[in-house]
Amino acid sequence: MKNRHPVQLVALLAGAAFLLVGILGFVPGITSGYSDLSFAGRHSEAHLLGLFQVSVLHNVVHLLFGVIGIAASRSFAGARGFLVGAGATYLVLTVYGFLVGHDSPANFVPVNAADNLLHLALGLGMLAAGLVLGKSSAAAPATSRR
């Protein structure tokens, strides 16, 4: 880990955070309304930390992003690609969340206002990290440029 480029460390931390959030979304007590957790859709009344609306699908997406982020952090190009791609994906999800009504059948993820703001911050932060830290692999240790 000491030979990792900063973009790889950020991707690793982001992946670990997504993995943790995905796991916590299945933990009663940390997820309020756990008995109302549905597979997908606006009818899931479970809320991670009592704030962020989650469903099984939402939690699985977090788990997948976590695994992908951790795996991508093994190389400079993978880490940069993960951060830029995930950041862009979260910005698209933010637009989706703002355009689709919370009670709409199209709200299949589901997302609420707190999710929208978090997705916006994640999207901007990950995209910026990928673009700024991933500008050049010239400073990357030779072992991390794979």
C-alpha cells in the first residue's frame, strides 16, 4: 500500500466506504424501519442512519461499487477510471433523483432528498479526485501503473 499513488488510495477508501455503507444498509438499528426494507422502489421505508432511504437494490449497488472501487484501486488507470466513472454515475443519479418525484413509480432505486444531496457531493468529489489526482501517472510508482 505504501507504493500506491494518491488516486489509488482515494479509490481504495471510496470503495471501502461504499462496501461499509452497503453492509450497514442491512443492519437493523443502523437502518431504521428495517422491517420495511423492500427489494426496490419508493415503498421501501428503511432509512440508513434514519436519513437515507435504502432498499435491497440500493444496498447491493453500494456493495458492488465497493468491490469495484477496491479492485480498481490496484492500478493507477483503474483507480482513475473508477473515480471518474463512479463520479459521473452519481451525478447522473443526482439529476435522476431531482427530476423523479419521490412518490413516482420511476423512483425504483429509491432516493430521497438526503440521498440526492449526498449523491451530488459524492459525484462532484469523486469526479474531481479522479480528474485532479489522476492527471498523470508520471508521479505514480512503477508498481502501481498497471
